[in-house]
Amino acid sequence: MLFAATALLTVINASASVVDKTMKAAGLDVQYKVVLPDGYDPARSYPAILAFGGGPQTMNTVDAILNRNLQAEAERRGYIVVAPAAPGGELFFEGGARIFPAFLDTILKDYHITDGKFHIAGVSNGGIAAFHVAAANPKYFLSVTSFPGYLWEPSEKKLLALTKMCIYMYVGENDEYRWHEEMKREVEFLGAHGTVARYTVEKGQPHRIETLAGDKAGRLFEGFEATRQGCSH
């Protein structure tokens, strides 16, 4: 019986690293998942990532970005990841963006986030959302990472709001969509304003970039960790 109880506890602890949660923010019901690092201690502070899935930004796409790109490395490296689904199907670079900053303020109350700031990252529509949300709420973010993604309806004002963050943009060499030109233009603008901004073309890759997934996902975290050296040059 003792062995069985111990085994059960181990299973519970192993599955507890990803928590399904809901909250109300700006009057909207928001579903989200939180990845907690190995050995999580609620009394400690941790670096954190706000993550957005692609496509319709449903819970299925939340699962995809966590499983392919973020969960394993976050658990190993000691990061919290918070990944919301678009409330009511309103994408996060459209009406869904109005949950911010209330959503972030609640997360900061629930978890000890280092310096009260997040990295923000997303894939495809999630990358667009990451730039949109960061530009509208710059005081909450250390870096923006898209794979791929760019600023929705860019303007000088929006781009200047990003200049205190580190910017990392990745795009597949064979991406069939028109990501390359806009991403490169935005990186050049930010770099000219003294921002650490990187634009990386992933050789031989399509829209769904495999060179940043699975055991190669550590490359994304190298960017997050590089922000400790500062985001201006």
C-alpha cells in the first residue's frame, strides 16, 4: 500500500507541472495554462514567458506551442510559462488584446515573476500577437520572440515602444507567406534605434519551423537568457 501511495504521488507531482486555469479579465473569461519549472517553490521568483499559439489561438494551439517549443526547456531551465487561449475566439492582435494588462496583473499576483516582467513569444499568429501586446504594454516585457511574426499594422509609435526590449525574429527560408520583408524591415528599424534586434532565416524550413522545436527549442531560451546582458547596443 505504501508503495502504491508513493507511486501515485509521483504521478500527481509529474503532471502538476502544467496547470489548467481560468480567470476573468476585462470582463472576458480566459482559459490558460501555466507551466511550472521542476522543483517549483512558490516562495521563489522565476523568469516567465507569456506565450501565444498560432492559427485560431485555441487551447489546441496553446498545447502545440508548449509541447513543441517551450514546456520541456522551461521545466528544465527554471521558467514559468503562461499561455492563454483567445477569449471568445478574438485573436490577441484583435479584440482579445483587451484582456491586457489585467491578465498580466493577475499573473503577477499569483506567481513571483522576476522583476515583474515577462518575455513574450509566439508562433505565426501568435508571433503577431506577441508584438502587438508588447507594443501596447511595454512596461511588462523584457523581450519579444516570434517564429515567425511581426508587428500588426506597424507605426513608428508602436515600433518605438519596443526599443527597450530585445527582439528575436525567426522565419523559415521556404515560408510560403510574406513574412520575410516585413520582419526584416522592422528589425532594421529597431536596430537603427539602438535595440538588440535579430532576424534569423532558418535554412530549408517552411512556415512550421522544426529547427526551434523539440530538442532544438533551447535556441529560443538562449535569446531569453541573453536579455540579462541588456537590450541596447
